[in-house]
Amino acid sequence: MTTDIAARLIRPATAEYDKARMVWNAMIDRYPAAILRCASVQDIQAGLAYARSQGLAVSIKGGGHNVAGHAVGEGALMLDLGGMRGVTVDPTRRIAWVEGGAIWADVDSATQVHGLAVPGGLISETGVGGLTLSGGVGWLRSRHGLTIDNLLAADVVTADGEVIRTDASHHPDLLWALKGGGGNFGVVARFCFQLHLVGPEVMFCAPIYPASAGIGPIKVWRDFISQHSDDLGSLVEFSTIPESPDYDSAYWGQRCYTIAAVFAGDAAEGERLVEPLRNLGPKAADFSGIMPYATVQTLFDALMPTGAYRCYWKSHLLAKLTDEMIAEALQNAVDNPSDRSISSIWSFGGATARVPAEATAFGSRDFGWMYSLDSVWEKPEDDQKVRGFTRAAWDRFRRHALDGRLYLNFAGQDEDSAELTRTALGRNFARLAKIKVSYDPGNMFCFNQNIPPAA
């Protein structure tokens, strides 16, 4: 171990350790053997050399936003990439090189200067790495697909310390594996993304209806969005109305749902398009309007401040969305024991659906919808109650899921992890296990939705 690494290695019982091991989900309370803050590819290589010398597995922290807390490996060397957040934009070629520790706010601020964007997530503090490697679902999916569908290349540091540039011509097996196979194959030091003309202003649709309105408005949304899946990235989000002057006081404390959508083209055209979704009955509020795309990307941040709440998320991918499913999702939202919890029905189709199943490790795009249960609460004493409710609701809804599949960024907290990972990746799991042998034969990178190397 070099002197430089020794000086920057954060160990247990030091003043920095507890803060350094903290991630977004307050439920995560794990203790790495040591933490190395990386500012360069050379730091990553030195960290991996140290891990090999000590026989340590490695966990990787980008934004630290994964709900299962995969950034923090118990007894592992944790590589914190927070010192690697650079974004370099080539507006002529419409590409961006993004360092592995960047968050989506970094990307949006750099690309929107040029009126460009890459499909990211819905929360600007989410790490680029974690979101991308398991798929990447955001507002732009209708026109531009998932984040992985825009991944052109990557610089990857493998378990033996080698730096590999993977693209369509070099190590294409690795690039394919990164498109949905999670953080199983190395430390991604840089991503290269395709950019698209977006903004700077877009139309954001967000009428909020009380749960007492029933499933009628959601049925209208389902049928409307099915006809406009090329134009609108959309979801219905269930939540609780706060006591705020931004809402009609008659609805304070009631469960509600927001019909949210983004039109990525001309903002005025989008405003006309979504008008029918804004007039489906009495509303508690309506936050719709034309606004900067970068602003839209931050609108959900306040719901999920880092380290403030305890979170447990589960999901199902769905082939169709029936009235029965809508009613069950609404009832789950009403019954959730935590007022801070949210849950969502996401629409897909459009550009996302047009990607062939074999093109990415993510697999088949034959799902048209996703249901996510995103429970959030404050007190540890409520863990069993809220988690138990969420798991039971997810188990009941499983009968609707497409081949039992789920989105690996919303997979829970590693219970049934091996089974769920195999189910989510389907026939691609065996191919990924073979690729794993080439880049991480000892399974050094095992703090993820793990794919063990094939025998």
C-alpha cells in the first residue's frame, strides 16, 4: 500500500468514518473494513491493489442512492468515487463523458447549457453509475429510451487493475453486460453517453387528484398514455397531501395521486397535448407548467433527502394494466402505514419498447408498465410494520407480474437477491455469468445484485 493511499484510507474509529459510510437510505448501517475516497483512475487502481493484497471484496459508491445500500459492503473496501464528478460535453458530436462519481445534477447542468440531455432518473441527486448499470428509467424514456440505450462506451477498471475501454468495437461483450448487468464487472471510471436535443424548457404535467376520486382518472390516463407512448414519459404517483398552502386545505392529510408526465419536444405543443389529463375532476393542486428541464429533474428531490428517511422499495414489471391492478395499487396507497410513503405506476412503450431484447443485458422490453412500492418512514421502531406491509402488498401483486420480473434498481434490500436477480435477467443471466469470468473471476465485486462467475 502506497503512503498516499495509507494517508487517505478512512478506517473504523476515525472521526470521518461514520459520515463516510453513510448513504441515502437511513436504514443502511454497515461497516466497511476501510473507505478510500478516489479522485482518479489511479486511485481506483491503488484501491483495488490494496483490496487484493488484503483479500477484501470491494463495494463501490457513486451517488450512494441505491435503496439496498450496495455502496456499503460489510467488511469490504469501499471505493467512494465522490471525487470523480466531472462531465465533458461535445455538443457537435452530441456525446458526454461522465465520471463514475457524478450525480444526475452534474450531467444536467453541463448538458443543458447546450440544449442537450441524456435520459437519466427522476431525482437529481441519484448517482449516474448505479442508475445506469441496472437500466435507468427517467422522464425521457418515451422518445429516447432507458439510460443504457444511450450508453456508447465506458472506461472500466477490472478486478486485476486493468483499465479497459469498452465500446461497440472493443470488448463489446463488456459493454453489453454493463447495459443492465449492474456493477458486477468492474469500477466504471467514465461513461460515454449519446445526447439528445431536449429543452431548455419542457412541459411538465402534474395535476393532483384525491384518492377519493377513485380509479376513474387513472383509467383515463392509462388509455391516453397508451396512445401517446412515443411522446410522454409518465407515471401516476400515490402519496399524501401535506399541510401546505400549495394545496387546497380541504385535502390536507388525505392520500392522493399525481398524474405526472413530461413532453420532451416543443413545450407549447406538450401543453396542448396533456390538457385532457388536467381536467379529470376536483383537484387538490396542479403543479403543471412549462419550465426548464433541469428544474423538472429536481422536483422530486425534496421527497428523498439523503440520510433523512428509512426506505424499502419493491417493483413488478407488467405486460398490461387492468382496472383490477389500478384498484389494488390505489388501495395499497391508502392502506400504507406511513404518510411519507409513495408508490407509482409507470408507463413504458415508445422508444424503450423498440430496443430488441438481445441488444442489452436488461433483456426483453415486452413490459408496458411497472408498479413500484416505495415505502418511506422515519422511526426505526416502525421498520417491521412498514416493511411488512410493503412486502405483503408486493407479494400479493406478484400474480400480475410479467414472468415474475422486476426492475433491479427497485429490488428491495437483498432478501431473495439471488432468486430475484436470476428472474429479472432471465435467459441473459447465464451469458452474464460467463462474461463475469473474464473480468472478475474471483467475484471481488459482489455487493450488488450479484452474478457469480460461471464455473
